[in-house]
Amino acid sequence: MRFLPRSLLNRVFLLFACISGILMMGSMVMFLHGQMTREIDDANDTGTMVIEIVAQAVADAAVVNDLDSIKRTLDAAVNRTPFGSARYIEVHGAPVVSRAPLRESDAPRIIQEMVKERLPDFNRVIEVGGRDYGVLRLGFLSESVSDYLWWTFVRTALFGMLAMAAGLLVVRWLLARWLSNLGHLQYFVDQIQAGRLDAKASVSTDAPVEIRRTLEQFNSVAARFVSTLQHEKQRAEVTLHSIADGVMTLDPERRIVYANVAAERILGQPAGSMQGRALDSVLPMQGGEGAGGGPFVKVELPDNHAAVLELSRAPLQDQQGSVSGEVLAFRDVTQDHYIRRELQRVSLAVQHAASAILTTDAAGRIDYVNPTFTAMTGYAFEEVCGKTPAFLKSRKVKPAVYVELWAAVRAGRIWRGELVNRCKDGSELWCGLTISVVLDHEGRPVQFVSVMENTTERKKAEQTIHRLAYFDSLTTLPNRRMFMEHAEESVATASRREHPLFVGYLDLDGFKHVNDSLGHHIGDSLLAAVGQRITGCLRSGDFLGRIGGDEFALLLPDASVETARRIGHSIIETFDRPFLIGGHDIQISTSIGVSLFPADGLDVANLLRRADMALYKAKEMGKRQLVLFSEDIETDKLERSQLELALHAALARKELRVHYQPKIELGSGRIVGAEALMRWNHPDKGPIGPDRFIPIAEESRLIIPMGRWIIDETCRQIREWSDAGMRGIKVAVNISAVQFRSPDLAGDIERIVASHGISPDQLELEVTESVLMEDPAGVAAIMARLRLIGLTIAIDDFGTGYSSLAYLKTFPVSVLKIDRTFVRDLETDTNDKGIAEAIVSMAAVLGMRVVAEGVETAAQAGILQAMGCGLAQGYFFGKPMDKTLFEDHWRDRQADGALAIAG
Ligand SMILES: Nc1nc2c(ncn2[C@@H]2O[C@@H]3COP(=O)(O)O[C@H]4[C@@H](O)[C@H](n5cnc6c(=O)[nH]c(N)nc65)O[C@@H]4COP(=O)(O)O[C@H]3[C@H]2O)c(=O)[nH]1
């Protein structure tokens, strides 16, 4: 179809011309054929008629054999008829022939052939009177018929072609006129393209109805389209003016064609002043595009302030697809830029922070962890992303802590605290944690940011410090401080739950002796073993602490009195088994005092104080005792306190007196000495025995001045007796353990003895066996000093302690006093007697004298004397008495000692 003309007009015209040509050709052929047929028929008709006429003439001539006539007839026929040849063939003669001169036909050969074919020769037998004279033959002159036909055709064809050409011209003119309406469309499009959107495609009045309708529809569609276009344009303009981004369009030379309101605002110039100007003059980019990094450019705005714009550009293309300019969109991201920079800085800081940082979304799902978090916990981001941080929990944090944490952060507050987390490898991780909340504009949390400091090392150090501060390194038991704090908590819990709480106080009987005799390292090991044994007697919720040297305290929550007693007794009984420490079998015991919350006190101090009172009572009652606190104990204690106060006053007011109990030489019955015993006549209560006030004086250390006073009084009395002639009376003074360890005891006594001018050997010091147990080396040194001064030392209540022979040898002791408990049943108890005998023999071996105490009967005196005991004292010889009575008694005894024994 390449050969088709391009325009519709030419195509329609060509089509019409072709069809017209074909029709005309067909018409011409048919016309030629019809004309030929007609001509042939006419020639035949003429030939038939002519041959008859010629035949008549020839016949007439033939009859007369006039060949000339025949010849003339034939010539006439040839000249005046369509025939071109005439021939008379005489039957027996020569033929007469007439022929028209030969000529060339103008007609095409095909026509000539066709004509020749259709025009046959006419033959006529010349018969006259029944005789055949010959045959007349006429041959048509086909060239003239052919020429006629040809020229008729040619003329007709010429006319037809002229007519057709005229027709075609008319048709073309009409087609051009009608189709020119379509040409209006192009004009219309050009107008639209030129921006004249109100243009219309005009329609001529004689336009074919189809074109008219098409154009009208086109106009209608175009109108709608234009309307839509205008609407869209308006919308686009409104959009462009309302968006926050600056938009400019540029022509191919990068001159500004259009700028929206935002562009005016950002660049600070009206659109009119920018239009037509080169972009670079309006938007001078520092360092060129991309200098700000990526799509960002730094520009210098007219008011001389630098801004960062985010730039995007797109080419504009015309309908042919070639670039006709570009669209430039930009926004002022100066603030964002610096914020982004800031964020980059912060991000970098977070990345390399020494603290672990973790962020979660509002639902608590992790969306970021920094490398330090991974290093600290062992969890990579991929492992924890999307999870809640619950996997870090160690179960060592009280649920209340998490409750408080969530309450704070949900309320948008910062939470700070310390948690124990668990690392991936299972190890514990102490974290100092700060959780901050990012809120949205409505104040709802959208992000939680946790910053974790690894405080494990610090915590360990704290735990070490705590352990040192709160635990006893020897026994690993809680120390006093921790015990007190725990006791406070236990009391608070018991108070809240209204449950009972028992507080136990216990110490070890004989621990000091072990410590002193076997060494501190054994003592330490013993304490550790004791701690374990006691712990073994406790229930799971019970609490044991070491609160002093050999003092332990117990908390027994939620226990009945029976349970407390059972536990207490089991502890006491567990000591019955000796402790094997460092190869030594050590036998010690314990006593326990118990108080009960709330009956015996509402606070720890009171409970402990009362447990201590009960312990004190237990001690008073002897070893291996469990005593539950009772009001009596406190009353007793109160009384003791009152007595202590009164005792202070008594000492000051010189209410104390000395009584002397005579010491008798069993062999002679004479008084060889006395024991000075303190007496106190309370102004209100009357006489109070030393068994009552001495322990109080010892406890309050009042015994030291009291002891000094009695030594002084005794020395004064010795001096007085000496001066009065009562010579040879050696007086023993009791020195309590507290007094014995008081500083410069020996110096004090030496000064007192010297001040009274008596001989030191007239004064004897009685110390109990227990004194020897504590700090043997120190005791031995003091004793040596006393001995050096010239004093003698007696061991009081001997036999009740643990002194061994070997042990005694290390002290400069001169006298052993058999405790009166052995003397009391001497007559009946062979054990006691055996002990007394052993003491007597031992003393003999050691070169010591023996004094038997508490001799109440002559029999006892006799037994003692029989076993070799040299000295005795007791009610049998005389009760403690004042100095006057003693003097009388002395005189009596001096007179007849033996009688006294016998009596
Ligand atoms: N049942 C009975 N008792 C007898 C008999 N013979 C003596 N006694 C008592 O036995 C005690 C002997 O004194 P002690 O064992 O040193 O025991 C003394 C001593 O340990 C202490 N004491 C007394 N005066 C002083 C003192 O001045 N200083 C110190 N540190 N303690 C003293 O008080 C304790 C008690 O003294 P006292 O009540 O005077 O009791 C005295 C005495 O009255 C007897 O045949 N039968």
C-alpha cells in the first residue's frame, strides 16, 4: 500500500478515477462491439441488396455475354458500394474482376481482423432461364468498415475521456471542499497547541453529514476535554501553589519559566522576577550540585543566608519525546540537615557508647541494640530484634521492681534503677539502668530507650564489701550488723502478719578457756564448727548470726513455744558431742536465752535485751540451760540495776563493812587467818549478801573500787590487830576476775600494803579458778608480780573449774581452797571425798597449802584433817563476823583452839 497517496482526498479521488476509467473502458468496449455488430449487419443488408442488383445487371449482360458491361457493372459495384472487390466467374470463361484500389486501414489490426472475420464474401449464381452463366462474387472492403468503426470509437473515446476528466475535476473539487472540513481539525489542534483552548473546529454548510457529525462530536469532546484540561490545569496550579516544596520549570537553556508560591517563599523572590532568568543566578549553588551530599545542595539565598536544599529534577519532554526543559523541585531542609547531622553524631555516639543501649517500640519490642549491648550480653541484634527484653530477666529481681518500672515509663517518666539481668552465656549481669520514654504529640509513649551500665564488677565489689560488712569471716554467718538489720525486717514482717517471732541469744560456756589454752586458731575453728552445728538445728526460715566473740543470736519466725524450746534444746544437746578441732576433742556447752515478739518486746533492741537477760539468767542457773524470758527476770534485772545504783552510793557513803571468817589450823585449832568478806547493810532493804551484790559490782566494774576499798580496810585492820598484839593473822581478800585484770592491780595493792606499813605476807589474795582460764600468760605475769611484792595467792572454789595439775604449776599459787560443795557431802559422798583427797595430795605435791571451805561439822573437820588438809574455815569454826566479834573469837581460840574443834 505504499503506492497509495497519503491524503484522503487523493485516495478517494484516485479510487473514483480508477473506477470511472474502468467503467469508461468497459463502456467503450461494449460500444465498439455494438457498433461493429451494427455495421456488419448493415453491410450484410447492403451486400444482399447490392448483390441482387449487381447480379441482375450481370445476368443481363451475361445473357448477352457482354463482358464489358459486366465489367462496368462490377466496377460500379466496387466504386459505389461497400464492396471492395467484385468478380464474375463465367462457367466456362475467364473471370471478370473489379477491385477497388488497395489502401491501408487506420484501425488497429485486431479491429481489422474482427471486421474481416464478420464480413464474408457474397456469392450469387447467375442463372437466367434455368441456365447457369456463372457466379458473381462480391467481397467487402473491410478496411473502410474497420476505419469507420475505429474512428467512431476514437471519437467516442475522446469524448468520453473529456467527459470523464471534467467529471473527475468536479468530483475532486467537491471532495476537496467536503474533506476540507477535516482539515479544520488540524487547525483546531494547532490552536489548542498554541494555547487557545477556546478554539473550535468549523464546519462548512455543505459538509457531508458524517463529517459534520464527526466534527460536531469532536468539538463536543474537545470542549469537554478542554474543560477537563482547564480543570486539571487549575488543580495542578492550585496543587503547585499549595505544596510546601518549591517547584520551578526550566526551558532547555535552564531559564526559569515557572515558579510556584513555595519557590517564591523559599528563595525569597517573586515568581515574576525569576521568570526568564538563568537558574544559576536565582539559585547559586555553592560547590555545585551534590556538594551538600546526595541530593542536597548548599545555596546562598538573597538575604545572604546559606540554606541547604534537597533537590530533585525531572526532564520535560515534548510530544515528540525530545527534551524541552526540566522540572526542578526543592525543599528547604536546612533545619533537617542540621538535625540529620546531629542525629548522625548522636547515632555515632550511640554506636560507640560505652553503655549498652537498647530501644523498643511502644509495645516493648526491641528495634535497636548497639554493639556494646551485644558485647555486654552476648546477644546479637538479629537474635533479639522484635523480642521484648524479658529474655534478659534473671528472676533475681522482685516483680515489684518491674511493676514500678513500667508504671514510671508508661507515665512518661524516666526510671533509674539497678537490675540483675542474665547474659546469653547464663552469667549474671548487674546493670545500672536508665529507661527514658519518647512520647508522641499526644503524650503517648512511642519508644523506650534503655541505657545499661555494666555494674557487675562494682556490684561484686559491693557484695564483697557487703559480705565483709555483713558477714562474719570466721563462721561465714551474718554478723551483728546484718543480724540487726534482718531482725528489724523480721520484726516488721511478724508485726505485719501478726505472727510470733522468737529471738534467741546464746553464748558458749568455756570458750575462753579453749581459746586461751589451745590458741586462737583452734578457737576460731571451734567457732566456725559451732556455727555449723547450730545451723544444723535450725529450720529453713530461721536466721543465725554471730554477734560477738562467742555470742550467737537466733531468729525463729512463726514458731510456737514448743518449737522454740525444741530448737533451743536441740542446739544445747548438739554441744554434747565433742568438737574435734585440730586433733583436740573439745567439750563445751552453750546456754540460750529466748525472748518472744510481741509479748517480750516490740522492737529488736528490747527483744535482744530481754533474750540477753534470759541468757544471763540461764548462766546464773548453770550450764546448758535454756531460759525463756519472763517478767521475773526483768524484775530481777531491774532490781539489780537499782542495787547497782545503791551500791555506788553505798561505796561513797561508806555503808560497806568487812566481816572476817576465821581460818583454823586443823591440827591446833587456832585461828591463823581470816577471810575478809564484804557486807552491805542497805539503808532500806537491810543486809544484802555478797552473792547478790558482788555479781552486780562485777558486772558494773564497781568491784574494782570496792575491791580496793576492802583491801585497804583489811590492811588497815591487820595493822590495827598487829598494833593490838593480834599478830600472825593472815587475812585473805577475794579478788574477782574483773578486778584481777584491772590495770596496775599489783601496784595498787603494793601501795596500799605499804601505806598501812604491814608485811605483804599478811595479805592473801583469793582468785577463783576461772580467773586462771582467761589469758593465762597475763594472769601468770600479774601473779608473779604479786608474789614478788610478797603476797600469797589462793585459788578459791578449787575443783569446780578445769584446772589441771600441769596447768596449775605454771602459776605462783600458794593455797588451794577446796570448794565447799565437795566438803558438804564429804561424810556421805565418796566422790566428793575422793576429789578432796586428790586436791590435798596434789597441793602437797605442788607444795601448796590447802584450805577446806564450808566446814560445818566436826566430822567434816575430822575427815579433812585425816586426809592431810591443814586449814579449814566454815560455820563450824565461825561464821563471818565483824571485827569486834572476830577479835573475841580470836582470843577464845587462841586460848583453847583444840577445844573449839572438838566442840
Ligand atoms: N553454807 C556455808 N557457807 C559458808 C560456810 N563458811 C563460809 N561460808 C560462806 O562461804 C563464802 C566464802 O566465800 P567465797 O567462797 O569466797 O564466796 C564469796 C566471795 O566469792 C564473794 N565475796 C564476799 N566478799 C567479797 C569481797 O570482798 N570481794 C569479792 N571479790 N568477793 C567477795 O561473795 C561470796 C559469798 O560470800 P559470803 O556470803 O560471805 O559467803 C562466804 C561465807 O559466808 C559454811 O560452813 N557453810
